[in-house]
Amino acid sequence: MFCSIRCVVNSARNGSRHYTGSRSLETNYQRVADYYAGKSVFVTGATGFVGKVFIERLLSNCKDIENVFVLIRPKHGVDTEKRLQKIFDVPLFDKLKQTRPGDLKKVIPIKGDIATSQLGLTPDDKETLADKVSVVFHSAATVRFIEKFQDMININVEGTQRVIDLSRSIRNLEKFVYISTAFSNVHLHVLEEKLYSHTKELSAVRQMIRDHGTDDTKVNEYIADAINTYTLSKGLCEEVVRQNKEYLPTIIVRPSMVTSMYHEPLPGWVDSWVSATAVFSNVSRGLNPYIYSTEDVVCDIIPVDYVANFIIIAGAKGAITDDISVYNICSSSENPITWKGGSDLYLEQSKRLGYSNKNMREMKVSKSKFVVNTMTFILQTVPCFFADVGLVLRGKKPRHFKEAFRSSLLRDIIRPATSTSLLVKSKRTQALISTLDDHDKKSFPCDVNNIDWKEYSAIFCRGVREFLLKGK
């Protein structure tokens, strides 16, 4: 039998529960799917890239799971049921629809919004979650780097506190899994699998928002050492989780830059233009001829299915201890690839597949602002300008200059990630993966040492062209 987590529950104000734990010990191996059998989970962030893949993998590989409750915000007058259907109306779910279509009915939409008080939940929905849920997976967050400071903090930080408050009311909660990011403490350059004291006090950040939240100049000065509002907010989210660790059996999973699917169910599937995906694609289209980097700066990317699979594993087998167990699911410390190397592989595959001109230049790197701006002007801005003139003369709408501007904006936004290597250590993650039996390793592949970057680049490239560029 599976030895349960040792959990001591003490009485506290408002019925709070205090958790102390010891590492789970197994006398007989329990498979990941068996852990979820008969259980229900609550998921935030289900409409996002990782969220969709997480739900598909959970349903496909844990067929005896009871229900998957997902928090969905009504949007543009579209109710939660229709937004849930929109999640399923992507090729990602085609295989599941063909093999076990009834399993999609296990996903139950819960109307709510992490940006509102008490998540905007009805009393009946609160009671349903409190009664039925065993594991909470919180991944909802805004990833827009240009989001207003007060909005970013309200959604990411205060939203995390609201999900924690709800989780504390769940009667038989076994795990609270928070999905953070490897860039939550990017200023450190070397990231261990542990929590760090944040450079800014949460109370001070809240006071800053009350005093100067709408003053962009003061906000930019305040967050200067945190790179951007997103990385600042995710670091503060971890602080919120730390402050509540005695009340919840908590695990943190930190992925790095998430890219297209590697394996099941649909190799190459992607629906999000973020970081490396956009940079590599821009290079193959003749944009981003230069980025701020050197040839040895590591590009820490991880396929989305590896992230989703590991989150499922962590929910089932992650250790609950007196401190919070942190797992980094990344590639930089185990199977690294550089920005230059990744870009070159992607361009090679793009040319091979006929998406890029055979004469397309490889991406160049430099940390000099003068070099990057000058060469971008010569190799990108000028050609795009004349290409647009040609479109206008033929009576068509210009588009090249606009695309060039967007690619340069992205290059500047992610400059901190491209100009300095972030070494993300993942020994605890690798140790947890090593405890899986062969069946679970096959069902939930997530060992970055098994990534063949050349093979993956071909899958990555095809996926971007098919699912984001629609074959253009």
C-alpha cells in the first residue's frame, strides 16, 4: 500500500489548518494514474497554452480521474460553457475526441476570475470545490510583459492569494501545486530548487501601487532591478506561497521558456507566440537579424508536453515536507542549447522544409547596442521599407515594416534572457523522474536528457508553421 503523507492538523483562527509533513515513503509503487483515480482536481489557467496541454494529458493518461474543475472567466459576453468548448476546439484534443470523447464531460467549468474578490465564485461553487477537490493546480497568470503594474500585481500576486484562500477551505486537500517560472528570480543567474527571499517586500509593493501605481515613470524606476513587471510579480507570488506554507501542503513547479509539443498527442502543436518561439520564427522569416547575445548564452527552453507531464507527476508524487518542495523543469543544467545554436537549427529546418529562402541569413549576436541597432537598420529596416513600397505600388496593404517593428520590440523585451545565461538546476526534478517505473516514464515523458535538439527543431518548426502561421 501507498504510505500517506504525515499531516498534523492544528486548530487555528478561522478554521485554518497547519501542515507539517515528512517525505512520502512507498512500500509498493503506485502509478501516477492510480493516484488520481477517483479524485477531482481544480485548475486555474486552463485557457492558456500550458493549461490546455495539462488538461489533455491529464484526461488522456489518468482515465479514472473523477472531475477536472476549471476556473473560467466569462469574456466578451461569452459564457463559461462556450469558452470551455473553445478550449476543446483545437487540434490538440482531436485524438481524445476520437478515442474517448466522453471523458471531455469530466471537465466542469467554474465561473470566476482570479482578479476579483473571492475569485468571483458563487456560494454553491465554493461548496462544490470544498467538498470534492483533492488537488489544486494554480497556473493562471498574465504573461504580458507590458501589462500595467497594478494590473499585473492584482492578477498574478493577489490572484494567487485568492486561490490560496479558496484552497484553505477545501476539506480534503492533498496537494496545492503552484506553477511559477524559472525567471521568478532571474537576477540570481543560478537558480537552485529552493525558495529565495525576494528583493522587494510585498507590503512595500502594495504601498507603491497605492501611492504611484498609475505613474509609469515611477513604476519603471521602481522595477528597474527586477527586469520587468512579470518577473517581479512571479517572484512575489512565490513569497505569497511561502507565507501560507503552514496552511497548505504545497509544491512549486518552475518551468523555463515553454515551446511547442515534442511528443503526444500532437507533435509540434503550439498556440502561443512567446519568447524563443517568436524569435526563432522571426529569424526564419528574415526578421531579427541580430539579437543581444553571445554565441555561448544558453536558451533555456522546454517542450510544453514535458511541462504538463511533470506537473501531473509532481501533483501525484511530489514530496510534502516542512518546507516547500521546489521543482525546476528546465534544460539549461542537463541538456543545454544556446540561442545561437537553437536559432541555427530552426533556420536549417525551415530551409529544409521550404519555408525559408535558401539564402536566408543566420541570426547574428552582439551585446553592443550600436552594433545591433545599426545592423538591424541595414539588414531589416531598409529592406522592409522597400518591400512595403512595392506592396503599395501594387495596390496592396503594407505589412513588412510593422512586422519588423514588432520583432525588434520583442528582441528588446527579452534582452535580459538572451544576453545572460540563466543556469537552472534541476537535480530534485531529475531525482523524482528517476523514481518512476517504465510505464510512467513512457506515459509522462519529461526527462530533458532525452531531447534530441535537431529532431525537436524539425518538429518545432513544422508546428509553428502549421498552427501559428497556418502554412504561410
